[in-house]
Amino acid sequence: MGKASQDLDAARADRNQAKRRLDSRVALAREDLAPGAIAGRAAGDLKRKARDTLDEAVEIADGNRAVVAGTIAALLLWLLRKPLLSLIDDKLHRMRETKETEDE
């Protein structure tokens, strides 16, 4: 019975070691799947991608300054279109009034 007992002890030791490895992997999986861990990884990935995108945009903008300046100017004109059109309309209206008073 000595050999059988040794084989049984060895099998139990192997089983116990395998169970410890499995328990360790399950604990790691639970940590990885925890809501905070998922959100943290997602936030980290998002920050990294945003930083990479910003770096790429700055690099492209450095090579195309005229295009960037033109785009900014176009956006400003579009944003200020109503006040600018109102200013032009007022100026034209005053010019017409001045011309009409001169004609009289």
C-alpha cells in the first residue's frame, strides 16, 4: 500500500496546486470584470486615444497653417454673420438716407 498511498498523495498535491491556480485565475478575472476596473480601463483607453488624436491634429495643423487659419476665419465669419449683416444693412440704410437728403 505504500506505492498506492504515495500516488494518492501526489495526486492530491497536484489537485491542490491546480485548484490554487484556478482560484487565482478566477480572482483575477473577477477583478478584471469589476465595474470599476472596466470603467477605469475604458477611461484610460479613451484618454490615450484622445491624446493620440490631439497629437496627430497638432502635427497636421503645423503642416497646414494656411488651411487652419482659413478655416478659423470662415468659422468666425459664420458665427458673426448676423451681427455683420446687420451692421452692413445699417450702413447701407444710412447711405441711402444720406443720398436721398442730398438729392432733395
